[in-house]
Amino acid sequence: MERTDGSRLYTVIFLVLAALGVGYVCYRVLAPFLAAIAWAVILAVAFQGPWGYLERRMPARRNLAAALLTLAVAILVLLPAALFVGVLASQTIDVANRVSSKLSDLHVRSFSDVVALPKVADALDGIRSRAGISKPDFEKLAAGFVAKASAAAARVSGRLMLGAFDAVLTFVLVIFLLFFLFKDGREMAGAVFDMLPTDTAGRRRLSGSLQAMLAAIFRGSLLCAVVQGASGAIGWWIAGLPSPALAGAAMGVLSLLPVGGTAIAWLPGSIYLWSANRVGPAVFLFLWGLVVTSFLADNILRPLLIRRSEELSTLAVFLGVFGGIAAFGLLGIFIGPVALALAVTLVGVIRQAAGAERPAAAP
């Protein structure tokens, strides 16, 4: 008996240590691809409806069905992105041409020419006189500031280039993984859920619950982005600023960012209106962007759109979304509520197991 207990203890310890060691190595290997894997899983769950339809229509050609749906998802993501980038590039070129023409009319070719402009010179003299700095010292500070700003701009441009390359690489990897998740994802998920210490009905219920929640979060986030973009465009148009459609599209995309969000678009517009002595439209755009486009959409509409009453309460969804964003960035919108759902489910499994043991222990 002692030998049997000792061998069981050795087996358990060996398996735990082996699992920890192999898990750590696998984590180090997959760490560069975790974001792509997470996005691929989210897209695969979100498009389970179309995949089920294709799977039923093409049962003998699963590879072709997975390839067709993967291509459709890629086009669905790439086409709006390409249109948005094209419109943004066109608008940016137009603004740059206007600024260049204006500077050419003012005979501005360097930073010293900008400083020599009457309004700029008056503003700088006012700042210098209030700060109590002599003119030579102020010129030295200005030169140092320009040098640091140029260096910072160079660093930011380099990071943007690396970020764009990383985004393209991640997108390609997501599409590559998505094909295999469509084709073999159900078997992979079944292998994971088979390890849960619950019965078959419990595993099926948990799988359906998580799938419904991820799909709801995906659809709710996209719908919230559309609403924020539309409301931002309306406020931009009422304020009298040009290109409200472009501004609304930018706000819709920026609303998915964990930091800044739509304020990256409407706040500069409000500042521009204020600097142009259009105080009323500036205040309106600021309040509209702060209350309607940002606060109401992020704090009320988003939790309501992604709420699944059968899995989590509104409070849990609210905490999961914003806690997940703080911890994981954009992916936290999905990871946070799912983590809370798993926690609630595990607590239910433990309570069920404890309740099943009580009648046996009572006699």
C-alpha cells in the first residue's frame, strides 16, 4: 500500500513538474505570436455562423470551405482599411498642399522665418516677458527645443514605421492561423474542454457560453465603433468643420484604441476652432465629443451591447472590459469579460463538486 501511494505521489509530482517545464518552453516559443493567436481565435469564434453554413454545404471539402471563408474575412478587413487609408492619404496630401501654399505665400522656408512672422513674434515676446527671460537666453531655449522636437519626431516616425510593419506581419499571421482554426478549431477546443473537471453537459454549456460571449463582444465592439464614428461625424458637421465623413471614420477606428480613443480626433478639432476665434462651435464640439461620442458610448453603450445576461451581469462586463483594457490593451476588451466568465464558471464547478460530496460525507 505504501509503495502504491509513493508511486502515485511520484507520478503526480513528475507530471506537474513536466507540465510546468513544457508549458514554460511553449510559452517562450509562442510569446511573439500570442497577439496574433488571440485575434485569430476571436475571429474564428465570431464567424462560427458562416463557417457552420459552409461546413454543412461543403462537407467533403472542408479545406476549400476554410480557405474561402478565410479569404472572405481577409477581404472584409482589408477593403475598409484600404479605403480608409486611401481617403486619409488624399486628405493629408490636400492639407499638406494647402499649408505649403500658405507658407510659400508668407515666404516661410525655415524655423527662423516662422519666428519672424508678426503674430508668432508677438506671442513669443509675450511669453518671454512673462517668464522674465532675456532675448538671447530665450533664443537658446527655442533652438534647444527645436532640436529636441526634431529628434523626437524622428524617433516617433521610426516607431510608426516599425509599428506599421508589425501590424502587417500580425495581420498575415492572423489570416494564416484563421484557416487552421476554421478547419480544426472544433477539435482543438474539444481537446481543451475535455480536461475540465465537469461532466459532458457542463463542458458543452461552458463552450457555448464562451462562444456566445466572444461573438457578442466582437459584434458589440464593432457596433459601438460605428455609433461613435457616426456621432463624431455629426458633431464635426454641426461644428462647421470640413470632411465630417473622414473625421467620423477616423473616430470609429480610433474608438477601438485603449488610450485616447475618439478624443484624438475631436479634441484637435475643438482646439482649432478655439484658435480661430469660433468659441461657440469649439465648446459645442468639445462637449459633444466628451459626453456623447466618448462618455456615453464607452461607459454605457459598450457594456450594454456586449452584455450577455445568461453569462455575466452588466457590472461584471463593465469591470471586465475596462480592467481588461488596462491590463492587455485592445485585446483586453475580449480577454477581461471572458476571464470573469471563466472565474464564475469555475466557482460554479467547485460548488457543484462540494455539493455532490456533502451527502456522502453526512452519514
